[in-house]
Amino acid sequence: MVRYVRRTPPAGPVAEVLAAQPQAAPAPQARETPPVMPVPAGAPLPAAAATDSAAAWSVLTAQVAACTACGLSRTRTHTVPGVGDRNADWLIVGEAPGAEEDARGEPFVGRAGKLLDAMLRAIGLDRQKGVYITNIVKCRPPNNRDPAPDEVAACAGFLERQIALIQPKLILAVGKVAAQNLLGSEEPIGRLRGRVWRWRGTDLPIVATYHPAYLLRSPLEKRKVWDDLCLAQDVYRQRSSGAA
């Protein structure tokens, strides 16, 4: 267990970050739906992509776009593979794309996404630098329901490959679905947060916290999320310094 000091949120504009109520994003323009081909999540990379990071990402993105491994492929508008710095130290893993994410092909772009961006800025991070953001599943479940176990299993290979390519120093699991699936646990998010976990027996730390969408409904929980972000920041600093 990593010890950390509980901090008071910083004064000034950042003090209002976790209390901010983001405005809805403008309606996106429609895009053409990518062609769909039956490519499983665990399909091997071509030889050229095995040693070339750019090629590996290109192949992975194409495989996500063409995947028909579960029923979500029949109802999606776009796949949502992820966005951000592909050499990031921080990997943010959410649950599943929502309606706006499905329309735009990018994770966390609605009100919850704006709050996530504000949360990251509060600890000096940005979604385009030092951070990569993705989800447990890459297609939107109908009516924004939680992804089913078979849908999660169908996408597991994509997430595993992203972790292998990025080689982050820390994973921040955002929301119950992300935390439970990354940790292989059925415990509620309230019991998973506030602790440091490890990715599948490796030394890669995982910190879990509440989803921004939940915070929009339950603003009194924002204090706990600030504590989780501080914990994650402390763990990252210790890992970067070689102390963890």
C-alpha cells in the first residue's frame, strides 16, 4: 500500500475545477461509417508492425474499425479506439463510449469528458500530452448501458495491445466497469478506490476512481475524486523516481 498525504484542492481557478458544470459540446457533423470486416481483437500484427510503433498503431486502429466480434458492431456509428499521446505515462481507461463519443469517434467528448479534462488540468495533465484516453470497449452499447461480459471479452485484446504499445507508468481506471474489469473484481467502485492495485501481477500500478458522469449526478463525491487524483499523482511520482 502506498502512503500519501491528503491535500486541499489548490486555490484560484483550479479550486473550481471539480465543481464546474461543463456546457454541452456542439452537435458533431455526420461522418461516413467505416467499412466493417470480421477481424478479432486478438488478431496477430503483421511482421512489419511488430517492431514499428507507428505501423502497429495503424494496424490496431484499422482492426478496431473493422471489428465485428460482438453485437455492438451492428449498432455503432463509429468505433472509438482512443485519443491522446501514444507515448503517455498516464493511461486513462473509461467504461464505454456514449452517444457523443459514438458520433465523433473520440472518447470523453461530452459533459463528462469536459469534467475529466478539468480534473486532469487540476493535476497538471492534458489529454493531448502525457495522457492517453481509451475505454474498456471501443463501441457504444445501446442506450448507454454497461457493456456485457462477452462485449468486454471481445475488446480485451485491443486494450491489452494498447497497454503494450503505450507502456504507461500508471493506469487510472475511471468508473466501476473499468475498475472491475481491469482488476478482475466484482467489488463496488467505492471499495476499489483509495488503494493502489497492480496490472496482472506486473509492477504497473492502477488507481481507481469515480466516473465523471457519476460526479455530475453526485457532486458531493468530488472530494473523494480529488483524493484519488492526488494518490495517483503520488504513485506516479514515486514510480518515476524509481521508489515504487
